[in-house]
Amino acid sequence: MTSPQFSIRIPSELEQRLMGYAKQNGMTKTKVMIDALAHYLGCAEDVPLTRRVSELEKRVSALEAEKTGK
């Protein structure tokens, strides 16, 4: 079964931030938008737990590396 698709237009500044966030967190733009939409709609708990934990681990590692200057 395929997932529904839709198209939106966003300001170029927002797209740049989206791409930067996705790259920094090792995610696709689609995953970032799905997670953001789920959070905005109050159903973020529907995002699989293993994926959320994996993303949090990546963020913590990035913050630790930033803190230590690596």
C-alpha cells in the first residue's frame, strides 16, 4: 500500500532550514516533515518508538560533540 502524497510551497528560507535540520540529524526532509506534522497535530506518539529513540540518540551525540569541540 502506498502512502498518500501532497505538495506544498514553502519560503526558500524555510526550505534551507529544513534541509539543514535533516542533514544534521541524518533524516530525510520527508521524515522531518512527517514528525513535525505529527507533533503539531498532537499525535507524535504515533511515530514508532525505536525511530524516536534513535533520533534522540543522534541529537545527544551531536550535542556532546559540539560541547567537547569535536
